[in-house]
Amino acid sequence: MSGYGVPSLSDDEKEIVRAVVDTFDHSEINHLKEIFEGTPTDLRRYYGENPSEAGTKRGVAESLVREHPEEVEGILHDIDNTTLKKNEFEKNLVAEGIPGELVDELEPTTRRLMVFAYHLLYNEEDFGAKLRLLKLNSRLFKETTERTYKYGRERFDLENFEGEVKRHVRQRNADLHRPFTIRYHEDEDNDTIFLDFYKETARVMQNIFKRRKDGLEETDASYPTVTHESGYAIKTLLCRVDTSSDEAVKFVFKTNPTSRWKSEMEKFFESVAHIENPFDEANQEVDEGASEVLDAAVETAREDEVSVEDVEQAVTGTMQDLVDESPDDDLPDISEGDIKWVGWVVDDDEDTMIESDDFTARTPLQNYIQDTPGASDRLFHVLDKAEEGNLGLRFRSDFGDGNNERFIVRSKFWTEDAQVDEAARNILNTIFRGDGDAD
């Protein structure tokens, strides 16, 4: 027993207290305590000019862990295992009732926004479902054409789609010796279905300190020893299904569905919609603008008596035409020099006998080629001979933010070469898709 008759914390509870203290500030811990006790008040009381900071930070954390262990582990899990798009999370919370002016004033972190979500929803009867939907609609989910596939709406029985998904899960678990499941959640207001696929992988052995393993004790606690235990990792594939169109159902995958998941996903589509070869090119969404840019380079390079300057003008001119034709009035002013062609990439191409050729210049490509013997021949060789599906053009852009985003234009889509921030991604989606509402 600790002082005043309060039970001592177990080692596991002490670890959770440390996690609470490390994760939340004093105001957030006090706020969470009142949320879990069902007595939260106005948000400004916790985060205004004179925030409530009753008790010591660690003392309140210990009380929180003793009195509400499951709730504490729940919010720690939500914070550690959910990657959210901060501005979307803010927007969705404001739509649910969090004062927008307070959000603007406080500029809360994603962690604090999660506390706001608990403040808003915890006492509601369907708290778990509402929080899950809020997280799903706020999830960091880069929409890229490379991972987007469309299928005829008539192929799916959307009225009974959840039942079809559950039937497939049961069938797969009858066939497999490892667990497999799909979390299904439908947002009817936005014509969206979220599918999270989970599959257990082979058993792995991991190192663990002996004291953490049940039934084992250290012979010398001052000099811990390492042992091992087996575990089963779970691989995950996240998918958002857009059912808003009367003609097609769009599947947007967060990661590449054709690498470690291809066989499993082929079985899924065959089972729920009788679709064979779901990742055939004919089903992949196409960025028409990207095709135009690559076609301009290839077609110009294959004409007689053309120079590198001619090819570059064809590429940058086509790019500028796409910018000028964009329907989005919110696009920043983009001039020809803001998007520079700086290289190319060729993958596994039989016609050129190239397994991999990946080149990026520090300067605009034309400058590099003018100063480098043999570079012109190399460029014309790949543009003239390579299969367009194996060819990409590298670009560097600056939309006024100084970030110098790098991206690749291929025959059907554009893709990030390095991390591209959200604002630049929206600009590029608008340019290449020709729509004003790119995600």
C-alpha cells in the first residue's frame, strides 16, 4: 500500500502512468480525468488563459490509471496507432460541434484534437462507433491514381455488400491456417465504405527483457538479461471505397495492393464481385494530363531532326497548357519555370535492354545535356526506344513554398518521388486530373 491507504501501482500500471505523463500535458490529463468521470465542462476552462491544473501532473495521471485503466489504454492506443490528417481532423471536429474559433485560437496538436474528440463524444451512447467514423474520415490517406481502381457499379451488390464481405472472411478462414479478417465501416452520409484488411504473418521471435516475460524473474535485477518470445505479426491493407458515382465504384488503397497483397485481393474481388484480374491496367484510374506530358516528350523525340530544346519545350509547354486549362481558380500563379524537367527513369524495359536507369540532374535537364557529352544520345535512346509503360519523366517543382517537391510523370499517372506536402499534392492532382476537387 502507498500512503493514505491508496493501493500501490503494479509494474504494468507504472508503465502506463509513464506513458500518460510523456504523452499528455497537465491540462490534458486533468481534462481526461473529468471526461472519464463524466464531468467535463467548457473547453476554455482547460486550455484558456488560466487553464485548470489541479494536483500534480503525475498524481493526476496515477489517479487516472487506477480509476479508468481501460479508457486510458484506449486513448493511448488511438494516439499511437492512428495517423490522422490534422486539418481534416480539425474540420470534422468543428462540424461535430467543437467551436471553430477556439480551434483557431489554440492551434491544437493532433494529440490534443484527440482529447477534444473524447470530450465531444465520450458520453454518447454510440461513442465507439462515432469515434471510429471520425478517425476514418480524418485518416491520412493520400489519394494517388497509381493506387486507385474503378469497376462497373453493376458488378457489386452494394445493398448486401457488408454481407458479401463477411461471407468472404468466413470462407477465407475456412481455407487458411492463419487468421484473416476485414473491418467494415460504412459512412452513408458520404457514400463511402472503409475496408481494413488484416492477415497474420508467420511466427517471429523477438528479443525481450526477462522481467517482462510472465513467470520469469531476474536473478540480478540490477543487471537485466535478455531472452526471447514468439509473436505473430499482422500485415494491414487499408482501402476506401467511393460509391458516389452511378456508373462506377472506386477503390483507393493506402499502400500498393499488388505487392504483398495481390493474391489475397484477387480472391477478394473474385468472391464479392466476380471480378478477375482486378488490377489490370484497364481498371486503373488514369491521370489524363500525365499521359499528355509523356506523350509530348516521346512523340517529339521520335520526329526527324529535333533537338533536346525542342523536346523540353514540348514537355514544359504541355505542362503549362494543363495549368492554364485547370478549372480550379484557387491554384497559385504557376509559370513555366516553376516546374522543371530534371531527369528520367526506365524500369525493366526489353526494347532498350535496360533493367534500371534512374537519372536526376541538379539543373534543368537541358542545361545538363548541353554540358555533358553523350547525355543527349542517352536521352533520345530512352525516349525513342523504351515502352511508354516502363518510362517516367522526373520533375522538380516550386509552388512558392520553397519545398522543391520532386515527382515522376508516367504514362497513366503521376507519383511522388519524395515526400510531397498536402498543398502541393492537391495542386498536382488538379493539374494532371483536370478536376478542381482532388483529395
